[in-house]
Amino acid sequence: MLAPLSGMVFLGRKINEIVQNEMSDEGAVKEQLMKLQFRFEMDELSEEEYDRLEDELLSTLADIRAQKENR
């Protein structure tokens, strides 16, 4: 009777694990930066939106590097 609930909990944990791994992967963040640059060059983003998203990604990248130094 609880099998569907257990399956959802398992799935939620796996999704969280994947998100955490991706957000702690320098390569993934660098790839996101490249995609962001491409979208900006294709006029899909305004300069303000590009700057905001770039700042977020650069902050994430700095956090990842700081975590690696503290290990």
C-alpha cells in the first residue's frame, strides 16, 4: 500500500542527488555559461537578463571552487 509513496520518495531523492551533483560540477556550470553566451549572441536574452544569469553562474562556479579548496 505504501509502495507508490516509497517510489516517489526514492525518485525525489535521486532527482535531488542529480541536481546536487550537477550544481557541484565545474564542467556543467561552464557549459551553462557557454549556452548563456550563445543565447545572448542569438538575441534570445536582453543584456540585463544575460548579466543577471551570468552573475548567478559565476557565483555558483566560485562556490564550487571554494568547496573544493576546503576539502
